[in-house]
Amino acid sequence: MLLIRDVLDKQMVDQEQNRIGKADGVVLSLSDGDPPRVAFIEMGSVTLSRRLGRWPHRFVLWLYRAAGIDDRAEVFRVPWAKVRDVGIDIEVDVDRRETPLERCQDWLRRHVISWIPGGQS
């Protein structure tokens, strides 16, 4: 498997085939005398901005601070042990309700969609 080609930027899906985001980063585990091992797949705008360079990363951190979000912007990590299959999508043994995407959608439902006439509450 080639990590860059086979993992980065691929769609990740949960146990029920719901899209939960893209694979934005890979975290390796290093130990003396052993080859590197994949420990986690990271998701989130902070990880993606870090890949794009110093200025995009600083801009994303500035946006988080401007929005009143703590400096520790959220990065979601999926342990490699929870990866079931790497194909067109990356299938992971994770419940979408545990992901930042679900929390973002809940916030949008409560604060935006509920105010739209005909929107679900």
C-alpha cells in the first residue's frame, strides 16, 4: 500500500456507509529498531491546512480564534485498527455520531435550519 496514493484525500465512511469526511493526514508511530507503523488517520481543517503550508495553517488558526474557538482546534483521529477496508472509500469502524462532522451538523440544525421557514426543528 502506498499511503499518499491510497489513503490521503479519500472519502471516509462509517459503519453504515455514511460519509464522515476526508482523510487529511496520516500519523505514524516510530519505535527503535522497528519500521514505522500507521497509528491514525486524521481528519479536519487544521490537519489539511498544515499540509498546505505555513500561511494556510496560520489563516485557519486565525479563523478559529476569530470565531471564538480555543487555540486547540479540533482534529479527529481514527485509529488505524478501526480501518476495515481501503478501496475507493476508506471504510472505518466508527459511528458518525462520534465525529466532529456530526457535531457541526447538529449545531447547524439548531442554530440555522430551525430558523428557516419549513426547516426541520
